[in-house]
Amino acid sequence: MFVDYAKIFVKSGDGGRGIVSFRREKFAPKGGPDGGDGGRGGDVIIKASKDENTLRLFRFKRRFLAADGQSGGPNNKTGKSGDDTVVKVPVGSIIKDENGETVADLNQDGQSVVVAKGGKGGKGNAAFATPTNRAPRFAQEGQKGEEKFLTIELKLIADVGLVGFPNAGKSSFIRAVSNAKPEIANYPFTTLTPHLGYVNFNDRDFIIADIPGIIDGASQGKGLGLKFLKHIERTSLLVFVLDVADKPKEAFEKLIKEIENYNPEILNKDRVIALNKIDLVDNPKDYENLFENERVFLISALNKTNLNELLLWISKTLAKN
């Protein structure tokens, strides 16, 4: 199951307390204070990992706690620091606080952020000794760790985003050109979750994201709506997959409108139209000039017609970016 939103609770470790202690040696009856400091509490760290591709883990575990620091010891011994807790998330995860403010945008493998910093350890009585107070009988408690609720939103990072209405043939296309194996069937919303496909073509590797079908009103939350529109924001290039036999020009205009209503900046990306299912019409060439000022390829994902020509254009366009 693909999960792209999660709410979690994090708490860093409390700092260990300092202690009150005095030297007790046979030949030093007036031994001075030697209480050590407490150890630092552990941090909670969120780290992006290319080995993760969904937030599914957070359906079952939503609390992440770091270890407390240990108390100080005699002989000026500092307590052991608490272990950090590292939470792995997919590359492309956005971390937000309770107010909806972005804490971090983790868009590179290995990138991390401390979301809850461990408390400092308290000072032992040895730290408070002065010429006028040589035997302090007090020490500090450790600082409390931070605790907070956070939300994690996942936006897929792919080079190419496939955009189209349900049943336009996006799943067939990505299945034909990549290693992705999405379900294919003749009913709306076969693709309920995004699929990523790895493509190697023309000595270039790139990733294609099959975005679930958009419908009228998606930008207002209808159908799968905003839940999946956001995934095309991070792609470098858009491929509009249109059913050549089902009013393709009208479909293209509706898709453009929904994207514009959601985020008009997306339309500044390079784009191409793939008129799919040309095997179902008598004269595919009649559709070549249907769109003005748009790059158009006539394809059949089912029969793999003209797919290499389209992939070549995609690879060359990506190389320019």
C-alpha cells in the first residue's frame, strides 16, 4: 500500500541529572566535591533514504522516543549520553510542525534533520565549587527533552510525470517502457496509487511516475484530487497521455485547467502530448495537427508503436535540464 501522509509524535531524551558527591579517601578526610555531570539526552533525527518509498511504516508506529541521558557519577564521571533515534523516510518527504510550517524538505538521499534535540545534562556539584564555597551540596537536574507532533508529506521525485484521465493508457505506457508493473484494466481509477518506473534509454537513466488519473474538479479535491496532483510538482517533464479516440483536445484542455487551478507554475515545465491508442482509429495521421504549439507523438502503448521516438525526445529534453 502506498501511503504519502503521516502524523507522528517525537520526544527527545531528557538530560541526565548531575550528582552531589565528595571524595571519600582514607588519607583525604576533607576531600572536595567530585559529583559528575549528567549525560546529554538523545536526539530524534529524521533521515531521507532511497531504500524507502512509502510512509506505510507510520500506519503502525507513530511514536518515536530517544533515550535519556544517564546521571553523573562520583570521581567527576559524566553520565552516558542517550542514544539518538533515527527515523527513515523516503526521499521527497516534507516535514511540517503543528502549525503547518515546513521544518525540512528532504529531497536528497542521506539528508537529515534534527526534529527534537535532546536535553542537556545537569551539572554535578563539582562544577559549582568556588573559593568561597568549597563544598557545594547541590547539583542540577537535566533539561527535559523536546516533544512535539509532526506531519510528514511525501512528494514523489521523478524525472517524468505521466498526466491523463483514467483509462487514457498511462499504466500501459509505463509498463511498456519501464520495469514498473501497474495493474491494467478497463475501468476508471485502475491506478489508485502512484507507480515509479525505471527507464534506461539512449544511454540515459530516468524515472517515470504514473500519476493516478485526474478528473474534472481534481484541483478542488474531487476524485483522487489534491492527494495526487501534488506528485507532479517535482517532476522535470510532463507527458500528457491522451486517448486519441476520446476527444483528446477537450481532454487536454481540461487537464491544463485542473493543473493551472492547482499550481500554475507546473505548466512552465517541458511537456509533450502522447496521443495513445492509435491502433483504435483508422487514420492516426489526421490527429497530428490537432494541437497548436504542442509537441505531439502518435503512439500505441499496447503495440509499442512509436515509443522509441517518444523516449528519445524525453531523454534529449531531460539532458538539457
